[in-house]
Amino acid sequence: MEQITPKTEDKPKRTKPDWLRVKLPTGKEYAQVRQLVDEHKLHTICESGNCPNMGECWGAGTATFMILGNICTRSCGFCAVATGMPTSVDWQEPNRVANSVKLMKVKHAVITSVDRDDLKDGGSIIWAETVAAIRRESPGTTLETLIPDFMGKWENLQRIIDIRPEIVSHNLETVRRLTRQVRIQAQYDRSLEVLKRLKDGGCKTKSGVMLGLGETDEEIRETMQDLANSNVDILTLGQYLQPTPKHLPVAEFVTPERFAEYKEYGLKLGFKYVESGPLVRSSYHAEKHLF
């Protein structure tokens, strides 16, 4: 007789609290960007990631683009991006992204990518060329790059430092104890080293942490202290939401009041800017982080 294995989706799901419900995007600016995206078949992670803040960000002239394909060499427990062997590098991608930024009249562009551990340069050459292409096509657009750790190969990180985006972000994602479970191929201290080297190289730095994965209040505060010790300028704290039943479950829905407490604590630690709330994502209010 065939043995039936219970499916993950059969388990009772946590009901999202009211504070995680968002209104449908509206507004003239959003509608204009929506039309451009549809007409020119432009790709943004805002849309493909079904971000709850898409309407607000597009209305403010901010959009996030993902480069280096849509297949990641890592298998993080929180991320819905497909894992596997990526396709070959598309050397025309920087020009296409730059054209998208120009067409959408993006004021502040956030660029992120999959991890490309299969490449000797970790994708850093495409990263640098994308920043350069956007600057050529849209010299008035400011840039934030949300980069991987490049496996600690510092010559690849140096390409980002040399091109000097207005903000360079690298997410720690979770507390030390949960790193192996949440970011399977990443290392907590290596990410802190990435942020420190960026800062030492003269970059304005940013990092993000997801809450609700089973971390304790003490661990959250320790993580914030570790980031402050690395002289990170900007911190984002948001609620983890399970993208599919195959991903890590939500252990807790953190209340807006607690997020407010963490923001106050972060400002006391010396962060120049702290975004802390259930719906906060890495690029949320990104245009305000330029200061």
C-alpha cells in the first residue's frame, strides 16, 4: 500500500493580523508606472515578488530591479526565488535595466540580484556595468544596490566599492542562531565583514533583518548591536511572511508596538535611519535613506 505523507499545507496556518493587510495600489503616479511596465514588459522585483508596498513606492518614484537572472545558486529557507543552475550571463542586461529605469522615469532605483556562486566574479562585473549604464542613461537617478556576500571574495566586493552607488545594502536577514537555518549557505560574521569593508571603503551602508522566525527579543537587540558595531548607517526591520508552504513557517507575528520599540532602540544605538514595521521591506522608503 502506498504511504501517504502529510502535506505541509495541511497544517493549520496562522491568520494574518489586521496590521498586515494593505490597500490596493492607487494614484496617478502608480497608474503611469503600471502602464509603462505593462506596455514595455519591464521587470521589477516589486511586481514579481508581490510586494505589499509596490503602490506606495512606485508612487514615490522608487522601483527595485533584479539582475543576473531569476535562478539562485543558494537555497535560503525564506526566499521564493528558484534554486538551481543559472543560465549564462546576459551581457546586455545592464543596458536593458538602464532603459527600464529611463522609461519608468525612476528617481531612485534599487538593484538586487540572485546569488551567483557559480561565477568566478560572483556577478560583480554585471553589477558594476549596470550601475554605470543607469548613470549614463539617467544621470539624475540615485542608486541603491542590495548585494550578495560574494562568498567573501573581497576583490569582487571591491568592484561595488569602486563604482560607489549612493547606498550599498547587504541584508543580515536574521539573528546569529538562526542563520544556518534561514540562510543556509551564508555566514553571519561574513555578512558583518561585508558591511564593515563597505563602510571602510567609504560607502553609505544599509542592512535588513526579518522578525518572526523564532528569534528572541535579546537576540534581536544583539543583532542590532552587531550591525551598529559595523557602523551600518541604515537599518530596516520587517515581518517575515512565508512565501509558500515549502518555506520556513512564521513563528510569530510581531506587533507594531514592538517594532516601534526596536526603532527607538536602533536610533539610540546610533543608526542614522531606522525603518521598523510589519510591512517594511529592504527597499521600503528607500528614497528617504539618501539623507
